Amino acid sequence: MNRRTLLVISGAAVAAVCKKGRAEMTSSGVQAGLMTAKSKFGARETADRLASAVAAGGMTVFARIDHAAGARQAGLELAPSELLIFGNAKGGTALMQANPVVGIDLPLKALVWRDGSGTVWLTYNDPHWIARRHGLDTAVAARVDSMAAALAALARDATGS
């Protein structure tokens, strides 16, 4: 499957969920394990600010997936929704050494999305939740704390909060 096909499929899936109203979340409606910050900026600017903050922090942006563009290619409508996949081997390798299956949640991901009222949000997985999900022990607790602090700082930089 090529990247274009993947974008169309993922965008269409997100659009289908949004048409049913399930993606019209507020910060109080987000599932456990997710951290959400309200942005002072539009979706594109928030995503660009996040990508810049990630790079400035010495991490790599591996992919930017524009779900709305994928939905458009499938003939569907979707409010702005962009997923950034990013990380750095120094940050995640210790977690994967403790439990290789944690690789399903790495590299890190953050979703910039706009709700039905026009508010832009940035949502990402809480590293502490990832650690609990995979039964990681205290040997990697300092690394998890560091990842959580870094993600919170990235979210503040991206959203202006």
C-alpha cells in the first residue's frame, strides 16, 4: 500500500466517524490516556508550530498525515485534522527494551484537530498511560517522566497556552 492510498483510507475513516458525531469532542470528552490542549491558533499554524518545536527539541518529524486532505480525495468532508508522528531513538528505545510491544505506541503522535464549534485542539498520548498500558516498571520511570514533560512543553509551544 502506498502513502497516497493510506492517506485516502485514513482520511475517509476519520471522516466517516466525524459524520456520526463521535469526533466532536471537548477536552472533557477525551478518553483516558489522552492529553488535550486548546490552541490559540488555527489548525495549520498549530501543526506547523508543533513541527517546529519538535525539530528545535532535537527530535525528528517522521510523518505528517493530513486526514482532511485524505477525506477530500475520497469525496468526503472533514474539519482540519493532522497527525504528526515524531520522536527520537534516545527517548523511546529504553521503553522498547523494557517491553518491545511498546513500539505499537512509538514513535510519539499528536493530533491537531478542529471541533464543530471551530476550536482547535492538540491531543497526544500521555506517556504515563503508555507505561501503564505496557506494564513498564520503575526502571524506566524517569524516562517516562522526561517524555511527559517534553510533550507538555511541545503542546504549550504549539498551542500558545
